[in-house]
Amino acid sequence: MDKYSKKKILIVINTSAGSGDDSGVLQELEEHLTKEKCTCRFIEIGGGKEPVDLDKEIRHFQPEIIVAAGGDGTVNLVASHIIEKKIKLGIIPLGSANGMAYQLGIPRQVSEALELILSSDSIKVDMLRINKKYYSIHMSDLGMNARVVKRYDEDKIRGLWGYARQYFRELFYAKKFHCKLSTGGHTVRSKVLMMVIANASHYGTGAAINPEGDIGDGLMEIILVKAYPALFLIYMIASFFGLKKYDPEQIEIISCKKAVISVSPPQHIQIDGEPLGSKDKVEVKIIPGAINVITPGTN
């Protein structure tokens, strides 16, 4: 769908995000963009649809703005195709957990998020390259939470209740594992419940796993969660009420630009909400100011 316009906008919408019911969203977006006289094109992904060559679509359409309409996985997908390009990234949160949208203060209402995209400017945001193949813009982790994400992905119950259901199941049999973290001249060995690779500060639930994290400071944080599941849950609940510092004996936060993580036994890993199986070694490097993301308060 193309229309004469003020701005050229490519919208990538994940029809299986969240509840998987996108009824009304496409129509709402089209009506709003038509009213604003935008030149727009829609690409639907998910829900068993054929894979799309997004690089080809971007080259052909040459948008000023590309919109990720979906959850964190959709944001990751779109962002990974515009690294170090001038194209601005807009976000319309449609997922079960919209961590990046929460991080940036982007409204959940489709009309409000779209209005923000049309009226605001962008900021530079870092991205992480993992194992020279994958990218992360928000949060990745190994261990407990990655197993929760994997089971959630396989379950039929969606939304925050689905996440909570899987997390409480994990409370009863989560086990610690051995890890080695090397950040270039500094090595840490520990026994942990999970390891978080954080570009941001908050999970989509609002829990602050990395309270001092900054998505544009050229640094990432590796969080070693040594607390047992019940205590970790208490920390996460406390973070809703402004907890800014953790007991370093329970949760250790290390800032760095690159890291090599080795774990034993191999652990499940998730990247921005997408499970990727088990790994025993993970290499991470930050890409400072990799993309331009539209956010509130930047107009």
C-alpha cells in the first residue's frame, strides 16, 4: 500500500505478537497514516507467513522511518536490519512483554504510539552483537529466565500471567550453574542462578534488573544473579518500589564493552525474548550508537 505523503514509513507488523489477534490494528494504522498523508507500506510477519527479505524491502522502499509493531523480538528483528543506517526506528508495542517500549516510555495505545512516531525525533541507542551472529537491543540472559521464556514460547497461555505461571514453576527446581566471565583483563568465576546481558535497565514487567543501565552510554552490563529464586523474586518486587542497589553477594553487576561468558553445564539462552537453545560459551560486544530510535520528549 503506497500513498502520496509527508513521510515514507515502512511498518513491520507481527501478527502473532501478544495474543496473536491483530484485528483492527492494521486498519487503525492505515486510517491514521492516510489522514497524515504518509507514504506507507505494510509488511506482515509471524503467524506462519512466508519469510520476508527485509533488507531488500528497505533498499527498494527507502523509508525515512521503519516501525516495529510487535514485541521485543520484532523490535530486535527490525533494529538488526538498520544498524548504523540513518533510518529511524519507531516502536508500536503489541507483544506480551514490551521491554524496549517500557524502557523508552512509549505508550501501549496504538494511536498514541503512532502519534509519537510522527511527531518526535530520535536518540542514539547501542546494540549488542552476540556470538558474531545475533543482535540484542534490550535484554538477553542464560539460565533461569531463559528457561522461563522457552516454556512460555511453547505454552498456549499468553500475556504476563503466562510469564508468571512459568516463573513460579521455575521456583521449585531452578539450579545454579558454574560460570566464568572475562571482560578483557578482568575475570570473574562464580556459581549463579542466571546471567543477564543487559543493554537496558528494566524488563518489560517493569522490574529493574540493571538499575543504573543506560541504553546509550556505550557500555553493557553483565549481571550475575547468585540469589536463589525466592530471594531473587523479592529483589525484583522491591525494584518496583525504587530499590536502586542490590547486595553484591546476591546480585553482582559488571559494566564492560565486550565479554566472553563460559558456563557449565550448557544453559538455555534467550535474546530479546526469543529462545535460542543451549550454549556453553557466549561472546558479546557492544556497538555504540548503532541505531536511531524515536522516543518521547525528543521533538
